[in-house]
Amino acid sequence: MNLEQQRQQEMQKEYHVLVEQIKPKTRVLRNCILAFLVGGFICLIGQIFLQIYLGQGMGEREAAAATATTMVFLGAFLTGLGIYDVIGKYGGAGSIVPITGFANSIVAPAMEFKREGFVFGVGARLFTIAGPVLVYGFLISALIGIIFYLIR
């Protein structure tokens, strides 16, 4: 090994040491606990609405539909107010798993591009994030349905 190669290896080692010193430390346990708590709290709110609707005399299917609608509305409303972004920064993945995260993923791009107009801004960007999720969800559900049909 010549002198230039040795110098380059030493510089790479120094660089890796420097990177390890200044890169932010991830707090995996803390992030997991916060995601669990925030996601659980959102689900608790949904369960409270479900119980309220059931207590109003709705059947289970109607109450579940009303709860889903309410949670989507709350997710979209809180996104519009800028509150859901704060929840997402605090709760991480816990804020995107429930149905409110889906509402947020549709409303956030629409809000970002509303200045470009309703057609080329909101309309074109509405399903930027949620679109692929819907496409793959439909494809997987169709595939599972076909497999179920063939097995049965």
C-alpha cells in the first residue's frame, strides 16, 4: 500500500469518527412510546365517538360509518388549522396509522397547492400521497379476493 492510499484510509476513518460524533442520536424507544400513545389516543377518541353514536340508538354499522366520517372530518379540520402537523411531529407514526392520518395525507397537499387554483392546484395534488396508497390497496384487495375465490 502506498503512502497516498494510507492517507486516504486515515482520512476516511477520521471522517467516520467525526460523523459518529455529530450525527443526532435517535431515540427509538421514546419515539415508539410516543407513537403508541398518540395513535392510541386518536383511537380512543374514535372509540368515544363510536360509543356516543351507539348510545344515540344507531346500529353498529351506522355508528361505525358515522365514527369514520367524524374522524376523517376531524383529521381534515385539524390539518387545515395546522394542528395535525404538530401532532405528527410529536407522535410520529402514531399520527398516520389511524384514519385521521389518511385525511391528513389528502388535505395537506391540497392545502399546500391551493394558491395554484382549484383545478391545477388542489385537484391535481389532492391524491399525491394518498393516491398510491389507494391504488395498491385496491390491487392487493383484488388479489386477495382472487386467491380466496380460488382456494374456496
